[in-house]
Amino acid sequence: MPPATTPTPPAIRVSEEVRAAVADGRPVLALESTILSHGLPSPRNLEVGLRSEQEVRDLGVVPATIGVVGGVPVVGLSRDELEHLCTAIGVVKASVRDLPVARAKGLDAGTTVAATAWLAHRAGIRVMSTGGLGGVHRDASETFDESADLPVLAETPITLVSAGVKSILDIGATLERLETLNVPVVGYRTNRYPGFYVADSGFELEYRVDSPAEAAALALARDELGLPSAVLVANPVDAARQLDPAVHDQVLAEALAAAEAAGVTGHDTTPFLLDFFQRATGGASLEANLEVYRGNVALGAEIARAVAG
């Protein structure tokens, strides 16, 4: 039984391919666009976006990359629209709160996990893949800095595959917050919570699923109970392809010290730290990021097939 959804608002454009697949009950996988618009350099961002969509199609699933073009949220970007978001000047990053501003001002935007999940759900899509989630920042007890991903996922019944939260965040506090928000978190074939660049963040998970079918059964149970939250499937990067944990810990300490010295705070913190990681590791963190994303896209497609039955 699919979760109840409200009709897609008229301001949101859903591609004909995605609309038809949802109506027919065929598997669809939502993909976010900030990894392309803000996370990767050009032209690699477009290459990754197109390759990811093709890999999803090869698994018999319809890809629905989501973004905002000229103020219009689009579920299922065309190739031209995808290329535009990967190359245009002035593309902003949009969470849910930014969508009305982007619409009113006619902006181009890559959508965050929160905005992508929100838009996907309203288009009737039931599964989404991303790289790493936003979460609670390390100084949140003083700044109250917490990603909008968390409260949005608490009220958006979608199955989301990620490699945990970004390791630059306070992972323990994020897991506590997800528990408070009643968001189920399960490991995929592991009881260790992944740490984005690394396979094991050091935190344990109470529950796990060992197949796409088990993940689909969990989503169905959530729907049958009428619960409003997402189900988070934490899929660790292959340990052989992770960023070396010792290097990760050293660079993280250096990055946090550099951010404090530079007075970087708020929404500027995450891009600053990720950029520091990329430069300090000679691009190794970027390669780990891409490996994370590839694995999550593949698993998301398999879960989408299982959810569609």
C-alpha cells in the first residue's frame, strides 16, 4: 500500500516519463541535484549526473533527478535542464524554505536532501538516493545549527538511502535527534552507522536490513501504521574504497581548526569543511564521495524495484 499523498501542487512540474511511471506503479528513484550544482566541478558534475541516471535505467528503474529551473521545481529534469544546472552561473542551493523564494525570483537551484525528498513525495515517488545527509553541527549546543534535512524527513514518508550523515557533523547528536524525531534508521547489511567518507563512524545501530526486499518491507510497515516519517537506510561505502580513517581524522581536526580560525559559521561551514577536505586529501575525499554516491544510487534503484513489487 503506497503512502497517502496530496495532489502534486501546480507550481511543481513533473516530467511525463516520471508521471507515467508513478501512475503505472513502476519503480522510480529520486536523485538530488546539489551534488551536481554545488558538490562537483564542471564538467565532471554533468558526467556523474548522466551516468547515474543511465545506471538507474539499466536496473529497470526510472530516474527522477530533481532541481529548480527558472523558479520552477522540476521532478525529472531533462538532459538540457540537467546540463543547465551543472553549468549555469548563479545556481543557488535550495532547501524547502527556499523554494518559494526561488519561485518568486525565478532562480535556478540545486535541491538539498530536504527539498528533493519533499518534492519527490509530492510527485508520488517513494524512494530516493543521496550521498550524505545533513545533521546536527558540532557546535549546535551554542548555535542551534541543525540541518533542515532532519525535520523534513520526520514528516516525509519516503525511503532514503544514504551513507550516513556527513562526517564533519556531530554524528552522535544527529542520531539522537533522529530518534527524538521518530525517524527509523537501519544499517544495510551492518549494525555500524557509516560516516560518509568512512564505512564506520564508530556508532552502533540497533537494527539492520540485509536485502532490498527487507528495506521495502520496512517501508510498507511504516505505511500500514500510518507513520509520517522517512525510513533511512544507511549504506556504508565499500571499506576498500573509503577514505583512510587515520587520514580522515587528521584532516577533520585540521579543517575544524581552520574554520574556527577563519570565523566560518552557519550555512558556510559545510562547504568550507568539504572544500578543505578535498584540497587536503589531494582529491581523495572527492573520489570517496563519488564512490558513496554510486553505491547509494545502485542500492536505491534495487529498493525502488522491491517497493514497486
